[in-house]
Amino acid sequence: MGVHAGPLEGHPRVRAAALRPHGDLPHDDGVLPPELAWAALDCPSYPGFDGPLCLLGRMAAEVERPLRVGEELAVVGWDLAVSGRKHVTASAIVDADGRVVARALALWIALRDGVLPPGAR
């Protein structure tokens, strides 16, 4: 989907990216399936960029309305809480008018030593 979230200027704990779904994605008359909204919500929910490597443990999302091919959207993610190796984050997709199109909560788990085991690469 080409979602490459980075730090939002002036808000170091917020990650954001522009999103314009292209016609090469699976769609039905320009309407994308809801799992693609979930995929877009995953990217900016990753906790920070300067911490240990984390793996997604769980994500719950709500899609208010379908995404459409060519629509100008933004995806944002931010940290909610940290408890030991657990990171709770939130993310949202908003349209050009600032309306929330989809939202999610995610639980990320930091790896103990910050790296994947050799067999997982």
C-alpha cells in the first residue's frame, strides 16, 4: 500500500503518512476490502522508531466506512502506554475533511534482547 509512516513534525511521539490507495490494490468498483484499512492502520501503530524491535501481539480495529481508490487520506499513530515490554498504541485513518474513517488499538511486545532469533530471519 506504500504506507511509510514517519515522525510528525513538532509531535515526536506521533507517526503519520499520506495514503492514496491505488487501483492496483484489490477493489470492487473502487471500494477496497476492509482488511486493507486494517493493514494501513498497522503501519503507523508501530511504537516509536528509536526503541527495541517489537512484534504485533494484538490489534482491534473499527472501519467506519470503506476506503476508495484514489482517495486522499492520512494515517496517524501514537503511543498510549508502556508497561515493561508491552507497548499500547492507537492509530487512525482520516479523510481530507478530517473525519475518522477507521481506528485501531494495538498491543506490541518488545523482544527481550531487541533482535529476532536466528531462525526467524
